[in-house]
Amino acid sequence: MAFAEKRGDWYRIVFRFQGKRYRQTLDTGDESVANSVVGGVERTLMLLEQRALQIPEGANVLAFVMSGGQMAKQPEPPKEEPKKRESVTLDDLRNKYVETMSIALEKNSLETVKMHLRHIIRTLGAKFHLDGITLNYLQEHVNRRAKAKGIRGRYLSAYTIRKEITTFRAAWNWGVQAGVVEGMFPNHGLKFPKLDEKPMFQTWAEIERRIAMGGVDKRQIAELWDSLYLQTHEIAELLAFVKENGTTPWFYPLICTAAHTGARRSELLRIQIADIDFDRNAILIQEKKRSKGKRTSRRVTITPMLKEALRNWLSVHPGGPWLFAQSQVVFRSKSKRSAPTQVTRDECHDYFKRTLAGGKWRVMRGLHALRHSFVSCLAAAGTDQRIIDDLVGHQTPEQQKRYRHLTPDLKQDAVNRVFAA
């Protein structure tokens, strides 16, 4: 049985079901409206007693009766809120990213990635939580690094600082794909110091003339020698000096290969004997920088002078697959070898500095000067840019600009024709 009773200005309905009393306030003070609700409730209670209706398991009895039995479905349980993503630290991201990229990057490139992220960590801290990263934190790193000193006591270049941020962004974007972090990398609006354009490649005579004019300090002099390229007669002079003064048999053929192919140091050290084809006068260079995600190669020409140097070297080669290999026993070396080994990067640089020390060639910083020289000599001879790029591999527009002034000057000819006397 159900009935309506008035409490204050409002009516409420009261009924009993299965021995329990239920009450529901009605939003009305109109007696006729309240009585009509009572009639509906009594009808529902009658249907329940006759088992024409059945309250669903777990349903609210009061709500079911007041709705006239229309609440046929069991209320859905409240949805669980998604678990909040656990905050990842900068150290966590660094370790996961480096572990993944160790199978995709060359060793030297991987070490560069580690170094860049190490500098980021020095600014933000290894335990910095990445969900709190903002533009201000990145700007703090840029500002700190802009005040730091690099080689030769000079401030870090904007290029170096940009590379560090680029590496951090690459790690972040990988983290987004891997589900480690979320959101956009907040580098929009980041301000860097101005980039200093690298000097164009210059001859030995041009650099000496610039130094003789004065007004340059030790750091600037060192930068000038970094832009050195050797002309063909100077390359021949250097090779003669190395052949005469080299302290290990593999060094002269390596220098000759660098000078006559423009290959990078890492590419030179990866050459295997099987990569040399004397019949076709070609060397297969295994690349790792031209394309991301796959290994590429290119063929370079063997000049007659290089062919002779390589044949002579192979006649005394200590064994093993690598073209440039150390003997089992090396004079004045503490390394213990059970067999001939591939020449390492450090060994290559050490012999380069040791051989050229004390003479005019000591101003050369490393093998890369011979790559500059190879490219510049080809450009000065009017070689098509596409051929140069094919011979030396990866060439960026910025690199091309540094030796473009060496090509036969069509602009000068055009101006001379216009203003000819």
C-alpha cells in the first residue's frame, strides 16, 4: 500500500515493500499530482506481488518502483579512472634510449648521443621528472652552455648547443612512441646564441698571409688552420714526407688512401682487403652516415699512385681481413695481441700526430684535412658537384658552401665581360 503525506509545502510518498518502509519526497505541493503518483506506485507494487515484474539484481528498489518498473537494467558500476602514468626521470629516458639506439647507431655517433644527454643531465639532474619539463628548463640549459668554455678556451658554439637540444628532442620523440613520455617537446620559442659561420677552406699560402697581417690570436690562428686544404703538389709533398718518416708500415698506405679518396677515418678503418678491386681500380667504402636506418656503400677510384701503395702494403700485410691492421707485436707498444688486429681510431690519431710532429705539417689537426683537400682540389678543377658528392658521400649545403669559392668563377667572368675596358 502507498499513500501521500504533506510535510511543510511539499508532498512525499510512503510505501512498504517486503517488510521495509520507503519514502520519496515529491517536488510538488499539488495534492492531485501527488495522488496520481501514488496510483502509479500502487500499480507497480501490485505487478511485483503478482510477479509480472521483477526487480533486477542489484537495482535500487525505491528508484525501480518510482519509475514504474522502467528501470529494467542493472546500473552500470562506476568506471575506474585510468591509472596515472608513472613519472619518468631524465636518467630513465637516457638509459632506455641509449640501449635502443645502440643497435642502430655507429659507435662514434652513439658516444656523441651519450655525451649530449650527459650535458643535459648536468643541467637538469638525473632525477628530473620529465612530466615537469617546460621551455624555461631548456632555456636554462642553453644559457648555461652558452657560458661554458670548450676547446682552446673559446665559448661553445651555438651549433654544439643546438646539437645537444636536437639529441634531447630525438630521445623525447622516441619516448613518446615507446609510451615512456607523452606530449610535445617544449622547444618552441627556444633562443640560441648566433651561429658563427665556419671559414671557407683556404690554401696554406692564404692562411700564412692572413696570420702575417696580424690581428689574430692563438685561438683564431688554430681556427684558420682548421680550414686548411692542401693543393695537389702539397698533397704529394705530404705523402713523400710520410713515406720517408712513417713509423709503422700501414700508416703511409692509409694516408695515401685518405688523400686520394676523401674517405673519413672511420670509413678507412672499416675497409677490408676484399673491398679492393685492382682489376676495376675501385675500393668499396662501407658508409654509416649517408642514410639513417640502413647501411650504404659507395665506390671510389684507385689512382695509380694509390694502387702501388696498396700493393706494396699487401705484400707485407700481417694477416686478417682488415686492410689496415696492426702486427701481433708493435714496437714501443704495451698492448698484448694474440693475432694481428684492426687499427683503432686512437692508434690512427696517435700515429698521425707522432709522424707529423716537429715539422711544418704539425698544423694539420687530423685526417679530415685530407678529406677537405680532396674535395677542394676536385672543385678547383671544375669537377661537377654531383661527381664530388658521389665520391665522398654525404655532403650538406653548408659543407658545399665552404669550398664553392674554389670552383672556376663564372660570376667573375660575367662581371668582367660587362665592365671590360
